[in-house]
Amino acid sequence: MKEQEILEMQRLIDEGVRRAQSRLWQRAGAAQQSLVVCRGGKILEMVPEVEMEHIVADSSCGDPLARRKQR
């Protein structure tokens, strides 16, 4: 495979991943749910902006278990 073909294939893969993440984020927002992800070795709960109005920021905002107990 040529270098150009590899770069094009990687671009298409990256675009597909971004679209899938976007759809997942939209579904979570519509269902008023959060997403739990691992970033930099830490587990984080990500909340779509739709739900952000109902959440008070505190020191446990990144801990999914602590946030679940608050609900």
C-alpha cells in the first residue's frame, strides 16, 4: 500500500470514529444520560450539556460512583 492510500484510509477511520462519538453523545443527551469514559488512565463521567443545568459542580464531579449516589 502506498503512503497516500494509508493516510486516506486513516482519515476515513478517524472520521468514522468522530461520527460514532457524535451520535453516542447525541443519544446520551436525548436520553438525559451520562457517558463514562477512560481518559489519561482516569475514569470520568461526561455529561451532555442538556443535563448540565441540573448538576451542581462539586469536588466529586469526575467520580461516577459519587455522582450516582447524589442522584
